[in-house]
Amino acid sequence: MKQQVLSNKHMWGSISLLCCLVASEAPRAGRRRLSEFPACGVKLHLQYPYYVSGRGLEDVYCATSPTLEFVPDANGVPVHIGVGCCNNAGACHRTYDNNANWDNANCFAGTYSPGANVLGDPKTWDQAVDLCDNEGKELCAAPLTTGICNNKGCNYDYLYQWSTTECEPGDANYQEECESTTTAQVVWYQAGANMDYNGMKASCGEELCTYDQLCPGGEPYTSPVGGQQADHDMWAPILPGPGEGTQNWVQVGTRASGGVALHTQV
């Protein structure tokens, strides 16, 4: 049986690794790209606010549907959504020939006509993701206002642009139900038998959970998020709370009557 040492106390029992991914976080370096539209939506970034000033538009708008066609301004006039694909160097492209020609067939979402307020070939979020993938690129994670995609052609500077960055509180049109449901997603892995705390923390693709994320309410003799993980003594690493030192663990098996006991309290 694996033995660990925590705060000068020996710990016996099997070990399980878990990680927490906060749903509202923007993608970080090394994190897998979004392949499915997230429940709370993605950010749309207005490309050049000066062109649409006075229309009551926010620089960032939360698109809650992958098939959203436009964002209405204060008078209900549509502001369409362009597409930008980024290469491995982070350079943004809006056309099939690396921004050389802006004709309708060459622009990823067709050419935008400011006078007629018409976008030639609009794309849904899924279509934009697939298009960029077929081009050997990725839908830009953060085509920020006046950022990497600005002045790249097709008149998309008048528009919003799709991204792979998930919405977060404070974004325009962020949904109230997401305020209460944007919690950490607990991901369990069948791993840990040959790792110490630091090794498990380093191997976690996202982040270790806090006690509150894994054990909401912290009631005695309750199961962790995802349920009891073993019918024997099992511990999982968590981020330490105040006064708990540099590491801590929580019982996710049957020791301590099957409760979510902290190792520092056993």
C-alpha cells in the first residue's frame, strides 16, 4: 500500500488524482481548444469600435448560441459576425489566401458591405471552427478589439468576430443562470499510485481542486462531487486552505465513515 508523508504525518491508503477546470476561464497555453460550443457561450469581440460608435455596443458580447447571426445595436440594427483564423504564430487571417484579396469568395465569411449592411457568406460558430481547421489554423481564441485581427481585410473591422474564449461574468449578455452554475468541473483520473503531491499537481492538466469545489458545503459523511471513488481508504490531493501548509488531501473513499474528511483533520 502506498505511503505518503503530509505535514510530517504518515498517510496510508490508495491515491486518486483529480483536477478542476473552471468553466468560465479563457483557454490558456497548453489547454485543449474548444471543440464543442460551451454551455455559457463564447465571447464576440468588436473589431474596431470607432466604426460603430454611438450605436450602444459593447466591445465584448457573449454569444449564447453557436448559430447566432448578429448582435443588434441600440436601434435593433444587426452587427454581423466575422471569422478570423490564427496560425501557430498567432497571426490572424480572414481570407483563404492569407489576406491578399478581399473578394466575397475569398473572405472566410464573405465580404462585408458597410453601406448595405450585408455579410456575404456568414458562418456559424461550428462552421467557423471547421473552416479554420481545414485551413490548418484555429479559430482565434482572443481576436481582441483593435487586436491581432484588426485591419486584416474583408471589412470585418465593422463587425464582431467569433472566438474560442468562453464567456465570463461581466460580459454583455452573460446569462444569469451561468452566474450560479459556473462552478468547477471536477475531473477524476485513474492515476496517482506512483506520484507524490507535487507530482500529481504538476501532472494535472488543469488545476487541483479546492475543498469547497470538491465538497460543496463540507458536510460530514457526505460524498465528494462525482461520488465516492472507492470502497476502501482513498485520498485525493487538493489545494490547501489558509493555515493548512503547502498541501492537503481529502478522503474520497470509506475512511472516516466515508466522509469528505481533510487529512489535516484526521
